[in-house]
Amino acid sequence: MKNNVNSGIEGRLATLARPLFGSRALQWLAYLGLCAAYLQGGLVKLTDFAGAIGEMNHFGLAPAPVFAVLVIVLELGASALILCGRLRWLGALALAGFTLLATFIALRFWMLPAGQERFMAANSFFEHLGLAGGFLLVAWLDLQGREPA
């Protein structure tokens, strides 16, 4: 009996929420929110290329100018794929992979001494894992709607 009551309440709530949360506009805003850090990061690196090179040097990536260009192209290009809906799954997988790689390079909290810096790095590390998971979900959902060739 309890399952039928929950199903009825869940169904009614879903019916109320679907017009807003099922809309294309809100879906696009969700994609924009997911891509916001990458759009901002790519644009900042593009407008401050010396700073982008400095960031690559900081993380030991050489040759730094090549890595800076690759990161800019990846952040902006993959975000554009997600937002325009063409090869959305590919853009999402690219940003998921990039996020995981960058997280393991930049947020090695386990190497820091106990304290506030380690705490903040650990929080950011796991937030980035969640972000990568969000991109994997975008790829999965996009591929669910496609028929195999």
C-alpha cells in the first residue's frame, strides 16, 4: 500500500515539475552552468595567454605554450559542442576526461600536510569528481537518444 501512495505522490510531483524542469530552456541553462567554469577558464586563458603559460609552467606541463593552446581549444570547443548539441556526448566525455586529469594534477590533497589547505584541496578534489560525473551523465543521456548506425 505504501508504494502505491508514494507512486501517486511522486507522479503528481513529477507532473507539476515537468513543465519547468523538462523544458529545453532549462536544459540548456543546466548545460551552460555545467560548462561555465570551462568557458570562463578558456576565455581568461585566451585573453591572458601569458597567464595561461604561467599556469602550465606551474603544473610542470611542457612545452607550456602548446599545452595552453590545447587547454583553451578543449575548454571552449568541448563547451561549444555541449551547448550547441552537436556531438554533445563527445564534448561531455572530453571535459570529463580533462577534469579528471586536471584534478589529479592540481589537487593532490593527499600530499599536503593536515590543515586548512589540505581540507580545501580535498573538498575541491571531490567537487571536481562530481563535475566529471555530471559530464559522464550528459554523455550517457545524449547517447541514449541515438540509434546505432
